[in-house]
Amino acid sequence: MRKDGNVGHRHKPQNDARIYLHMDNSESDETQIDLMNIAGHMKRKKRLYRYVMAIAACAGILIGLIAIGVDYIAGQSAYARAVVTFQYEGIENGLDPNGAAFDINKIKSPKVIEDALTSLGTTDLDSEKIRESIEIEGVVPEDAVERITVIKEMSLEDVSNYEKILDISYFPSQYIVYLRKNTGMSGRETTQVLNAILESYRTYFMDTYANTEVLTVTANLIDYKDYDYAEAMDLLETQMEIMQSYVSERRDQAPEFRSSGTGLSFGDISMALDAISEIDIANLNSYIESHTLTKDVSRQREYYEYRIKKYNMDIAECQIELSNIQSVIDKYQKDPLVIVSSQESTKEIEQTNEYYDQLLQQRLELSTEIASLNTKLNETYTLLNAVNGTIGQNTQSEHDYAEEKMSFLAETIARWADLTEQTAEEYYTTTLFSNAYKIAVPAQYTAAGGLVTAAKKIVAPVAVLLFITFGVWCIDGLFCELRKMKEDRQRDEG
């Protein structure tokens, strides 16, 4: 008791900082809970909760290891991974070698996967499940990502900058291919299957874009022996024209290429095909026409009459188209361009106009086509007149000679078709498409997602259990403080 008569009490040090938790209750307007007291209660149970947290950490590690084991057995996180690259003109614009949109998902097409499994000689694996387990991810360079990120940040201040993102287009030329491990597959099998799929896609890529078998396929579609002599010659001539056109394109594309396998260049093949067309085909045609050789006169007459009708229709169609183009040309005038050459004189020239030049080219092509059709029409009239003037039947020796020569001609065309395909295949695989598709990194197996994934599976449950334990510890301290406050209040009231 102080001398001034006031009840004495101890003052808290001025530097004692306290944090209070205010709670409303039914008995008073406000209850203050000192957080330092809660911390004190927690400190007194530190040893207990230290053991609890150690148990929680061990339990989290155990849960993580169990999850890793389950994933390893089920194969959900295990996978094989490979890297493939494409290097050809157009891939930077997202195009395939033919100029169409490039589709990387063809790697997991049913045909590619089925051919891969066939090459491995396995029948136990489900191709559809394997297809669903394949994931393909394009590799985008860091500079392209940075440019897009910068523009996105700029667009936060100015929305119009979003349009600039549309101007940044990047089409990957490198892809990462993942194959998740299926149930029943070992890691070694997963790696083998992915490598087989990538090799199968190489075959698909070459078959699709190299067109090395186009000539043989075309030649085998129709058997000339099922037709009359004139019709069969038309088929062989058509086959020869297809081969000449194919070789001409390759010759212009690679004039210096010479195959080490066949020893031929595309120029050599082109000259050989021209010789066959101008000598062998021409001689056999001449023999058939001069002897009016046919297996059925009435059928041959109908054939020539149909060709005459078809040629007349084609000529009429071309003439109408030519008339329309000529009408447009007559009404169209190039824009004049005046150039001042000196102070005394000027010179006027016509400015180049692409549309006008296209019209002139179309007119020239149509005129050439009409002339060619007229020539064929006149030849067919001559052949029809010869058939109509036929008196006797052809001798067996004439039939035998024509069939022998035709068989020899067909074999010659087939042999040159095979040589052409061999030469073209070597050109595509060693020159044009030598680096078009490459397996940059063969398949490598990663068990249970790798070390990083395994670490995440362990750390995550440990962190969750420790957080829960710490929360329980805090709540325990709070309840201890509330219980103490209640006891103090009851003591003061008593």
C-alpha cells in the first residue's frame, strides 16, 4: 500500500511489445488474448511436438515412397523420351515438303504405330493404348518466348500491343516425343517401342513426301493385255508421259545429281525415255495403224468414234475459254509509265502487270492445247476411216508380232520405271531429304518421372503433414491460453 492511499500495481516495462488477439464473446464486449502467452504454452510443449513433427515427416516420406512405388508398378510416371528434328525448306513456316500444313501428330498415327509393332515382332501390345500414351511437345527457343513475354507485359499498359503477338509466329522444327510406360511393359520395351515408332515414321515421311514408288504403282493399276491394240498403246503412252513428266521435274530440280547405285542422272533417264517414246512406241503404233490391227473391228470403231466426240467437245470448251480470255485482254490495258529522259524528249514504256501477263500466258496455253487436240482429232479420223475400209481379217503372225513387241515395250517401260525410282530414292535419301527428318536423341527411359518428380512426391506429403502438425500445435497453445484465462476469471470472481 502506497502512502497516497492508492492501490499499487506493477508497471509493464515500456519496451515490452505485446500482440493481442481480440475476440468478442457473450459475457463481455471484448476479450484480449496475448499471443505471447500462446507462444509460451507452445514452448512448454516443444519437446512433445518435436517428436510429433518427426513422426509426421517420417509418415510423409513413407507416403511419398509408396506413391513412387505405385507409379513405378503402374507405369503412370515412367516414360521414354526422344528428340526429333526437321530440316527442309518450309518447316520454318509450319509447312510440309509438299507445301501443306505440317502435322507432327502423324508420328502417332495408327499405321505408323502398327508398322512399328510389326517390325518388333510383338503381338501382345495394344496399338491404341500406345497411341494414347504418346505426347509430343514442340521446342520453342528462349528468344521467341522472351519476345512474347515482353509484349504481354507491354499489353498490360496498352491493350493495342496484343496485336503485336499475332505478328510473332514460330513453328517448331524440333520436338520432344514422350511414350508413357504402359501396364505390362518393361522400361526396355518402352524404349524399344518408341525407337521403332520413330523409325516407322521415317519410312512414312519418305513414302509420303519422296513419291519414289509413284511410277510402279501407276504402271500396275491397269493391265494393257485386257485392251485392244490401239487402246493398249494409249495406256502405254500415258504411262510414258507420266514418267517423262516425273523425270523432267527431278532433272530441273537436281541437274547435277548422279546415282551411285544406278549410275544414272535424271538427264540420262530423260533421254532414254524420249528414245523409247520416239522410236519403240512410234514404230509399234505405225505397225498397228498400217495393218489396221485390231482384236474386234466393231469395238475398235466405237472406240475411235468416242475419241472423235471427246476431242470435239474438248476443242469447243477450250475455244469458249479462249474467247473469254481474249475478251478480257481486249478490254484490259496496262498502266503506262512515263519516264523523262531529258529536257527535250520523253519516253513511254508499259509497266509490268502480273495479271495481264497471266492472261497472255493462259491464251498461249489454250492455243497450244487446241492445236494439239486438232492434231489428235485428225489422226483419229484417219484411223477410223482405215477401220471402216478394212476388208479382210488380220493374220495370226501380225497378232503375234504386235503382242511380242508390245510385251517387250511394257517390260522396257517397267525396267526404266524401276531405275527411275531407285535413282529418285537415292536422291531423296542422300541429297534432298538427307537431313529432313532426324532422330536427334534416341529414346531414353526415365523411371517414375526421374529424380525431380520423385523428390516432389516425397516433399509434398512431408510439407502437408508438417503444416497440419504445426497448425494443431498452434491450436493447442490457443486452447491452453483460453483455459488459463477462464480459470483466472473464475478465481477473480470467487
